[in-house]
Amino acid sequence: MKRKVLLSLIIITLILSVPLLIAPSIRDTSPTAFNYIFEVNGKFTGYFTTAGGIGSTSQIVEHKIMSQNGQEVIQKVPGRLSWNAITLTRGLTTNMDLATWRKTVEDGNITSARGNGSISMLDGTGQVIATWEFTNAWPSELCQGVEEKVVIVVETINRVK
């Protein structure tokens, strides 16, 4: 009887182990704790868990035109181009770079606060899979508590990788 129970336990263990043997390593597929690297003026500023708003928007301008058969048609064309504000979030850290950068704006030194930089997205193994470069950025908002959120306005942003 003990032999049958022991044999059954061994078989169950082997059956349950097969998916672990053929599945990829958890380390290779799990997301990283920080998914984005933020740099400004050539200086590493930090890791962030989220980055939103990366992109641009065109205003829509409507023109009324007459078609060949005399009907009024509204044609929509792109208007003024603007770059979205970027929102980065992470847990609060001891790093004071963002607070110092925001203080520069609060003190009215916008010229010295402006900077060029990049945001890089990491995959689950920590490798860079996408990078955006921006120009003339400055922090328009900084909220700190358990979570740290910074909103950055930019004049241009382009995906380079």
C-alpha cells in the first residue's frame, strides 16, 4: 500500500513538473519593476513605471468647398501641430532631481529649466525596445506622495528607436 502511494506521488510530481521544464523562465518573461528610463540634459533622472501622452496632435480645420456638381462639402485638413504633455509616474524615491528641476520653473527660471532628453522603454529583460527624444522640455507639474508624478511639456518629440 505504501509503495502504491509513493509511486502515485512520484507520478503526480513528474506530471506537475513537465510544464515548468518546457515553459520559458519566469525571469525571461516577467515585466520589470521599472519600464521607462528618463534622461534630461544628458543626465540620468530616473526609472518610471508608466509614461503616457507621448505623441502629437493636429487641430482639425474645416473648409467649406464646392464640389464639381455644386454641392457644398466640408473638407477637413490638419491645422496647428502641438506636442502632448508627457506624464511619468513612479513610487516616491529619495532622488531630488525632479523636485530641483520643478523648483527652477517655480522660481521663474524657465530658460535654465528647459532641456533636451529622452525616454526609453524597457522590455521584460531590461533591454531598450523604444526610445523617444524630446526638445525644450520643462516640468509643468510635480505631485509627490506615495507616488511621484511629473508632467513634462515639450516642443518636439520623435521616436528614434
